[in-house]
Amino acid sequence: MTQQQLIPRQLQSTVAVEAHLEASLPPSVVSSLDAVVDGDYNIVAYTVDGPCPVDDLTAAIAAIDAVSKPMPAKVLGMLIAEVFSLTKRKKDDQITLDLAVEAYGSRLEQYPADIVHEVLTKWPNQSMWWPSWHELKEEIDWRNRRAKMRDALEKKLTPDRTRTVINQAARGFKA
């Protein structure tokens, strides 16, 4: 079985997954989501401005979760092995390499399959060296707009306790 056969069709392209996600989000959420960008126009966060029903927010979080499933361990192992075979690394003993591959696998299992697939398949074309975990995490986080959307939606669902505490404290001083 080839790597392509093991990956569900909808997870092969991050662009396709993002398009599918955007089409499945409730209209109230789509119109309320605003990207926060840095000086290089990289999306660093999202805000949810405007009214959104709680049901729409929870439906959007469920839609994000549905397209953010981790990669099956077997496919992930094949991709790590591919990157390993196509890059150079410092000379290590076999035990160190086995531990590194296991550590990478356990961390990469926490991210959406399509993003991990994209980062790992592109890595040997952008660097001849085996990536550090920091480099991989940076690439994954840069591409993982869904996690930033999810954070904003969860923040919108959580009431702002700061204003409540301030109001309660202010009432206490007036008494």
C-alpha cells in the first residue's frame, strides 16, 4: 500500500481541506472571523467580532475538529522515514535515532494530518538537513490556521470574566 493510498482523499491537500472547512462553517461565524496579521501578513490569530449564536460557534468548532484529525501512525512513520532518508543529519548511534523518530512521531500525532503531510513532504526540498523539532513545529504552526480559528471561537464562547470581576469589585467599593 502506498503512502497516497493510506491518506484519505480529502486530507491530501491543505488548500482543499481549508476550502472544505470554510464552506462548512456557519455563515454567522464566517462573517465574524477576522484574521490578525503580523508585519509580513502572516496570520498570527483570529478574532470573532460581531454576534454569533452559541450553536454556530459550537458547530464551527466541531467542523474544525472534524477536518483536523491526526495522521494514522503507519502513514506518519512512512513520512518520517522518507524525510530521514532524504536528508542529512549528524552521526548518531541507532538508539539515539530510534528515540528521535519516536519523539517526532508522538509530537506530530497532535497536529492535523494534512498539515503534517505537507510539512514533511516539502521539507527535503527546502533543506538538505534533518529538521529540529523547533523547525518542524514552526512550519506546522505557521500553516495551522485552524488552531488559531478554534482558539478564537473558544474564547468567544468563554465569557470575559475580567469585566465581571471589575464590576463586582467596583460595587464592593460603593457599599
